Amino acid sequence: MKIQNTNEPLQANNANLSKSVFDDVNLQEAMFTNVNLSKAQFTDINFSGAKFSNLNLTNVEIEACETTGMKIRGVLVSELFDAYRRKA
């Protein structure tokens, strides 16, 4: 199914949308609850101001990302990197 040039909110419940492709799509203020994104790929994404909680981040890789102000469990990532560098 193709959805193009629409401005209507979508609601997907109990749906299998695996292998879907989202390109040049505005998902601002979208809500994802009880969603399986395993093996999903995110490239050129604006997650500024997003909040993630109760996640399974096993084997997740984060590369070439702006992390200014990013916190993990309330700790700035920049502080975590600084502590890691001091220890190494």
C-alpha cells in the first residue's frame, strides 16, 4: 500500500508493517507504544526533544550522531564520554 501526499494522521493497531519504508515523512509528535523495531535502520533522523523509555537497546549501534544535551538515565552523554576517556 502506498500513502503519498497526505496530511491525515494514521492509526495502526495490531498491524504488521514490517519492511515498511518511510522517506521524507513527518512523524513529529507520533507515538509508538509496544512496537517492534528490531533490525530497523534510522538514517538522517531528527530525534531532538524525543523521549525514549522502557527500551531494549541490546546490540544497538549509534554512529555519527549529534549528542549535545543527550542524557541516559539522567546523565549527560558528554559526561559519560569524558569519564570513559579519563579511565582509558
